[in-house]
Amino acid sequence: MCLNWQSSLEERSRAFAMTSFTAEAGRIYYLRARLFPGGDGDYSFDLDLINTDEGKYLVASSAFSVSHPKK
């Protein structure tokens, strides 16, 4: 699994994270992505597999995303 910040700002578009796991059919996996600002305007990501209880809690306590069409 990989994660890359897609941004028009070069220093942000360099931020990425990777992790590996073996997925099994019919199972649900929860991954957490965390963003860490650096000292020179750089950013780094952390991506890790979390347990089911923590994953369900984080999903339940997070707001839903809302998309808006570009104008």
C-alpha cells in the first residue's frame, strides 16, 4: 500500500509513505495515515495497519468527507 500527497506545491508532492501486508478475501483492513510537518516546509507521512477496534473507533469518530465540484 502506498500513499502520496498530490499537490501543485513541490515540497508537499514529495511526501509519501509505504507499508505492506497480506490481504485476504472477505476481510476488512484499517490503515492510518498521519502527516508530520518538517522544519523546512517539507512534510512526511506515516502509514500503518491498525487493529480492528481502533479502526472502527477512528472511523466512527471522524467526520464524513464532502466533495464539491470545481467551479
